[in-house]
Amino acid sequence: MQWLTGFKDFGSSKGADVLEDNIKKFVGESKFPVLLHPEKATTNGAGLLKFMSFPFSLGKVQPVALQATRWPMTMAVTTLTSNIYQDFLWSLFVPYTIYKVKLLPEEECREGESVEEFAERVRKNIADSLGVPLTEFTWSDKQELVKRLEEEEKARRQEEQRKAMQKSTESLPSNRSVSDPELQRMVQQVQDVLPDIPAPAILKDLEKTREVDQTITNILEGKVLSETTEQSKSNLMDIRKKINLDIAPSQQKYGDTTFHRVASNRMLSLEERKQIMLETARQRYKEKHGLV
């Protein structure tokens, strides 16, 4: 398998010291070169990361400038969080990927030059060949960036979920309240008196007061949100003008005294009579309990 793929395990799982010792030993004893990536990470091609110094402590090096593009497409060859397997899989679904490999002249550490200076000189030569600037970032900076972006994305999703849950909790009554027959009965009693108030608003106030009279008082005092439309208010005012509190609700008169031949018109007259009777009863209830 080693001869087929050109891959050799130098003991990376045993730590950096063991890895470096094994590579140095192999380079000293074998005629085969070792491929090392001094950047230790991929970039978007906008700049060159700082090199690690270990490869340049081995002696003579063969710098290689490598670029991968998918021109004229804008699809990236790699992304900030992708791994080698994901990049390879995506490469199978694109028409082509252009790889540019350029071998630069071999370099050796000069007399009086440190390993770090040697690495920086080779890095500059490769950057000039690629036409990209040098950066002060390292592969560890990239790892920190990926980690920070993942944490920010996680925090953003958690905040969105928290706001959604809070909004849902505030706008909807609890399941216990919806299934409570006593509360439903009280809601109906309030709506019999104040039909224009939405049931969810009444239920929300009843959960606090547990009293029909107190909830009605709160509604009349404007303490409970009402979504009554202007049309409903107008219709209610017209009906209230027709009420005579000196007689019983059943004896109230409604405007239309003609028996219409059209059924729809007869239904409108019936609905008007029902509304007058209900409104009369509501007005008597309010007067009895001092709510007006």
C-alpha cells in the first residue's frame, strides 16, 4: 500500500516530537524525498500563511508553488470548514479543476542564516511566484477563526430559538388553560357580555384573575388588549341606540317590522333582534354590578 499511494506513516499519532524524529531519520537514510506542507492549512488564495520552521531544518528543500482554480466558475476549491474528503467529493461533481504546479529552484540554508529566516526567504519566493502577498497569520489563527465562527453561529441559532419560544409562549395560552373546562366556561361568560374581545385575550387575563367580574372590569378599564375593528364598534353603537332599558329584553323592538319575502333579508332582521336582546342583557349586567 505504501508503494501504491506513496504514503508513509511517520507516527503522527504519537506526538510532534516522534513525528519529526522519524522524518529526520527517513530523510537521512532514504533516497526518497518527503512531501511537507509548511502552511499546514489551505487558504482562499488571497495570501500566504506563515510557514512552520521544521521542514527547513532538514537541509536542502525543493519549493513548489501550487494553485487550484475552477475558472471561469466561481465555485471555491475548498471552504473554511471543509476537510480533504469533502473537497474530493465536490471535485467529482464539477466539470474540471485546474491545478497549476510550479517547481522553483532548490534552496539551502545560507551560512549564518537561521531556520526561521530560511523559511521566510522561501515563503517570499513562493509568494512572488504565485503573485500573492505574505500574511502574518498562521494555521492556528485559521483554526481559531473557524472555532469562533462556529461558536457565533451556534449562539445565533440559540438566540433565534429562544426568541421564537418566548414569542410563542407570550402569544398563545398554555395547553393547561386551553383544556381547562372551568376557564373555558368563564371565557364564554365574559364573551357573552363583551363579544368583541378575542378569546385568547380574555383567557390570558382570566389565568391571572380567575374571576369573571374582575376580567370584565379590566377590559372596560382598558387593561386587556382588544382587537375590535372600527366596523364592529360602529355596529355596536347602532344597536345600543335602539335599546330601551325600561322594558324587558324580550319586549325590545327592532328596526325592521316588515316580513321580507327574501330569506336572507329575514335572517338579517332576526340577527338584529338577537343582537338587541343580548346587548340589553349586557347593559343590565353592567348596571347591576356597577361596571358602567
